[in-house]
Amino acid sequence: MKDSLINLFTAFETGHLGKSFPLNYCLPVYHCVSDENLPHIKHVISYKNTRQFEEDLDSISKHFQWVNWEEFKDFTVGKFKPQKKIALLTFDDGFSEFYNIVAPVLERKGIYACNFINPAFIDNKDLMFRCKASLLIETIENKKDIHPELYRILFLDKGTTKDILKKEILEVTYQKKEILDELAEKLELDFKSYLKEYKPYLSTEELKNLTDRGFGISSHSWDHPKFGTLSLEQQMDSIHKTFTYLKENDFLYESFAFPFTDFGVKNTFFEELFKNKEIHCTFGTAGIKLDSVKRNFQRIPMEMGMSAEKILKKEIAYFKLKKLINKNTIVRK
């Protein structure tokens, strides 16, 4: 029913996107851009290729004015007056393709972006648990027989289909991520060797180079937990460790982008976080939505198997639909 209504509203979004866009700012978020097969991402992120990414940028450029971090900051406090609605481009997770593929495209087009990173993975010291899940699924797909120990580890009946097995792997949480290492051992999958050979993450040297070239490098937590499942103490510990790293390396320490989502994050977190006067704002990923925490801005996920124009039209339609029932603002307790 919900999808049918959204699609119906989307069909009526035929006008100028910039004019119909309900907010004065557009915050697209990507993770990776690549023309290659990336086993550590492909089963968890529908990343775009370079042609699709450039088409997205060109489409957004028609309707919005791209800004850098300082301009966005000034805009949020009324000091920057753009010629039209603004767009701030963001990336998450610090994948190496940002250096090799994304940055050259953005420099050619004159577009700034900020990449929100997890220091635990920089220099390929470790692999995020969802990337481990993706690699496990890739390994299982390429094997004829399933190791019987996998069923035991995941508490599944022997003979469970591959599809259910893969689904269970994808449902392993941050709190139980050690299970993924157990599965890898049974599959003779060496995450450390993969990190060493493929180097999926940016290095500190590359991050500093990107900073020198004018890009932003900021906080995405220490190692990518879902914040709504953590205690306040755990949340702040992840934040403090990450900000220490950012400051030590002269990166951007004025912002924080929630890993996964900010769903379930309470007011107490924001009250504690904004005690640090150096932090200007935070970012979620709920699409076009307002937030009862005024300094928490929601971004629009762009890796949904559709073009930027289609995604933005659907988001506009959904916002209008929610507005009818007064549900287009996230209210926190």
C-alpha cells in the first residue's frame, strides 16, 4: 500500500526538481563508485558505476548549487546566501575508490565532497563486519558444497538452502560480528590476506592527500556500529576515539555522520554530543525529512538501483505523502 501510494505521488512529480524539492538543501550520500566487481561490497551495497555516477552529478547540478563544507556551515546559520537550493555531496566508509575514481571525477566537475570514515579500517587494518558478510556470501556462492559447520555456527538445520544461509549471514549484527570470523575460518577465507591484496580502504597518506586537494574527511564512528543499539557510554566512546584520530591528523572534526542510520538514537545522545562546541552538526540517512534535533540533517541514500532524478522524485513524493499525515519530521525522545 505504502509503495503504491509513493509511486502514485511520484508519477505526478513532472516539474522542475529544484522548485518542487521541499527543503533548501539536498544531501546525497554514496559509499562507492566502481566499474569493477567488488566482492566485499556487492552483496550489501548497490554501488553505481562511473557512468551512472556522472549522470547523477549532472542531473543534480541542473537543479542545485553544489557547496563545500564551509559554505554549508555558513548556510545553516544564515551567513551564506546561495543563488538556488544547495547540495552537499557526501560519501561514507572511506573506500579506496574515492581516491582512485571519485575524486578525479569531482575535480573535473568542480564539486566538493566529504567522506565520513571509520578509523578502525583506515590503512586496511580491519574489514567492516558487513563487508565480511559480503565476502562470505561471495565465497559460498562460488562453492559447490556447504561446510556443515556453517549450519552449526548459525544455528540452522543441515540442508538449509543457500539463500537462507546467505540471509542469516547478512543478519549478523555488530554485537555478534565474531560469528563472521568463525564462518570465515571454516570457509578458509582469510580477511587479512584480502585486506593486504585488495586494499579496499583508503590509507592515511591518501586521506591527507585528499585533504590537501580540498576534500573533507570526517567522522563516521570508530568501527561502524548501529548507534541505536549502543548504550550512551558506548556511543560517546566511539565518538571520542574517532575525533581524537581526526584531530591528530588535521582532518575535519566538526561533523559526525551516523553509520547505518540514526533510528533509535535519543535526545540524550545529542545533548551529550553537542556539549562539544567544536561539533557543528550531525547527519542521518532517512531521506528528505526534518528532525526535531535541528542540527541533525538527514541525507538521501543514492545507491537504490535508480537514477538520481528518480530517487529524488520518489523522495519528494514520500515527503509530501508524510506531510499529509504530519509525519515528515523525526521526533526524538
